[in-house]
Amino acid sequence: QKEVEQDPGPLSVPEGAIVSLNCTYSNSAFQYFMWYRQYSRKGPELLMYTYSSGNKEDGRFTAQVDKSSKYISLFIRDSQPSDSATYLCAVNYGGSQGNLIFGKGTKLSVKP
Amino acid sequence: NAGVMQNPRHLVRRRGQEARLRCSPMKGHSHVYWYRQLPEEGLKFMVYLQKENIIDESGMPKERFSAEFPKEGPSILRIQQVVRGDSAAYFCASSPPRGRNSPLHFGNGTRLTVT
């Protein structure tokens, strides 16, 4: 079993839709959970960063962590064409801020 | 407000040549990480460095790959005798000193093509 599983998509939605992106992880020792957005030919850009179970909101983005189910989600409200990108979830054990373990990414396309 | 700077953006090497990838971390960041992204694959951790010190190289291939982060200047990822399988995007990330609890910030990568 891979440490982080993520549906690669592609996922296509109309502008204004609510988008739900999900990852599962295998090791309950993971403590930090992140979502990165990666545009084509660019580096990953940090969107959300959380430590605990529950929800964290930032503008149109909400990150949700359920440690009991080992499940993390990113919700995008009122999606825009500019949200079209690949979304990567990442986890790590804490202690060191490096050695992130990434999912393979979900490619999202928001159609005008 | 410079972010993580990587150069070159694109690098073409013939099989057997050496590739040198450079990374300058964000201002105030003293920790550097290298990741590799193969086509259709996720980002894979390679190595974690502080100034003049390799902290974790558990993701580095055992041969031909090395990394350094000298006291002065950028971090360097060096690949000797490149092979076609080394073709990938190589990303550098940086973070502040430990204890500041800040996640990683990535550069835009170097795309290595081995012909």
C-alpha cells in the first residue's frame, strides 16, 4: 500500500462549481498535512497547511483532516478557470519540516 | 521578495555528461530540500541539507548523485554520467530554521532532458 493515495483525475467542472479533492494515507504517525497547487511548468505552491483534525478555511479554500479515517480533503468554492491546475496533497511526520510525502496529484480543469 | 531561485530552468545533456543544478533558497531560509518529479509520478524526496551539512539523503540514488549546500553560494545537485532515466523535473524547496514550524516553499524547477 502506498503511503499517500490520490485520484489522478482528470477532473473537469464548470465555473462556479464546488470542487472536492481527496487523499488517503496509510500511516497514523503522519502529523502535518498540506495541499499544494502546481500550474503547468511551474513549482508547487503552498495552499493550505494544517496539523490537527478538523477544518481550516482560507478564502475559497477549505482543508479538512480526519485522522481517524486517515483522510484529507480540499474543497474549492466558486471555482474559477484560474483554479485549473494539478493539486497535490502532502504529509509528513513532523519534527523535520522536510521529507514531505506527496500524492501523485489530481489534475483539475475548470471550464468557463 | 525573491522566492526560491533555481537555474537553469532547462538543461539538456547527452548520456554520460554531468548535470549541475543550482538552488538559492528564500531569504532567511537555511534549509534546502531537493525533490524529483518524473512524468506521471508524484514528487519524490531526494535530500535535505543545511549549510555545510547533509541532514537526510535517504531519497538519493546510491550512485552518480550528490548534493551540497556550501557556506557561501547556492545549493548544488550534481548528477554524474547522466542516463535517459534521469530526465525529470528537479525541484528545490527551502524553509526557515527548525522550530519556526513553516512548510516548504518550492522553486520553479530545472527540467533535465538527457538525449
